[in-house]
Amino acid sequence: MEESFSKKLIKKIRRKDQTLEDEMSFFDHLEVLRWHFIRSLGVLFVFTIVAFVNRQIVFDRILFGPKNPDFWTYRQMCKLGEWLHIKGICIEKITFTLMNTKMVGQFTLHITSSLVVGFILAFPYILWEIWRFIKPALYANERKYSTGFVFFSSLLFGMGVLFGYFIFVPLSISFLSNYIVSDIVTNQYTLSNYISTVATLTLAAGIVFELPMVIYFLSKVGIVTPQLMKRNRRYAIVIILIVAAIITPSPDVLTQMVVATPLLILYELSIFVSGYVVRKNKEKEEAERTGEPVEKYKELDD
């Protein structure tokens, strides 16, 4: 018996109501995302203003620090050279000058440099806002195993930034600034080129140190496994050594190993992280296969 017109109309209205609910839910998510974005920008703006006001600290002490032969890294290299009786690794002079070639160059670099410093300082909070946005969509076990996302990501990024600033930057600057093809050529770098080099190497190191977190999420979706990383360990070692040689153009093997060692540790740590994730995934699959309640892995809507 065919459905009456009234029943069909009621079904259409219900479907329409459901569609409206879905649309409202979608726009609600956009609204939530917008406020996460606004709060992140607000904190970034505050730290940028703080960096902009403290110009002397940002430039003279931080950005121009690796240009000074009395920089902490150079002093430690000299001490290490004395201890190992190796004279070649002690940096006693940095032979280059900085110049500005644009009318608004220094003002523009003041703003962009403050923005970079503000981003580094605001990075943990930005991660926290990202975590707050994606947290309701996770299952209970995923939330349990991801509770340290903000802490460990911020920790790794901070370690990478420090490693880049105190290792990558001074080693690169000391070699390139003292490298000459002829005595009649003097090294004069633009201010923008110098700031760009320092910022790029520092941020690149911070991003590279996020490798364990990247491997964590790739392992969660099954793209990466510990067996895969172990099989390709030899290739990874070669790539890391090449990267270390490029970052530290100095032919000194000791300097290259100083750069390569933390990267090798990161790779081994990533293997451990991947193994942990794969093991937890197998435990979940086994629990589902044996008929344990699915609700154990579900998360109620906030």
C-alpha cells in the first residue's frame, strides 16, 4: 500500500530538519575554529609587540649574537679544542660586515624579526588551541594516548630552536664568513640576508625536531611502521650525514658529528614512538576481535 501524502510530507520535513541540523553543526564548527584562530592571532600579536619593543635584546643579543666571536658556542668550541688539542675548531674572528641597502629595510626587518620571535614564543599556545579544536573528534583511547601532544611538541620544537640557534647558525656563519677566495674580496652581507639565514636555520631545526610527533601520527594511520624505519635506517644515516655536511660546510669531522648525532637520536626515538603506536593499535584490534565493548573506544560528545 502506497504511503499517504501526509506521511511522505512528514518524512521530507524530518530529512529537511536533519539537513538543517547538519548545516548548523558545520557552521558551529567553523565558528569554533574562527575563535581558536582569533585567540592564536591575539597571543601571537602580544608576543610580537613584546619582541618589537625589546629591540635591543632581540637584535643585539639574539640575532647578532652569532656574529660576535665571544658568542657562547664559539667559547665552548675553543674550550673543546684546547681539551682535545685541536686548534682548527676554535673561532676567534668573524670577518664580515652588515649593511642596509633599502630606505625602509631596517624598519621592515624590525617588524618581520619581531613576528618570527613572537611565533616562536607563541608556538606552545598555538598548538594548545589546535589541540582544543581537534580533541572532541578523537576516540577515548586516542585522547588518552595523545594527551601529551602539546607538551611534547612544544618541548621538541623548543629543543630544535635552541639547537639550531646555538649549533646550526654559528657553525654556518663562522665557516661562510671566514671563507674567502681571494684577499682582495671582502665579505659584506645585507641585513636582510643575514636575518633570513639565522631565522631559516633556527626554524628549520625546530621543525626537524618535530620528527617523532610526525612519525606518531603517520603510524596512527598506518603509513609508517617501525619495521619500515628499521629497514631504511642505513639510508637515513647516509641522508643525515649528508645534511650535516651541508649545514656545516667545514671539513672538520668532529663538527659534522656534533650536528649529525642529535638527528640520529631523533630517528631512533621515532622508531621507538612508531613501535609504541603500532603496539597500541594491535591491542585495540585484538580487543575488538575478542568482542570487548566498542564503547571503550568511543568518546562522548562534549
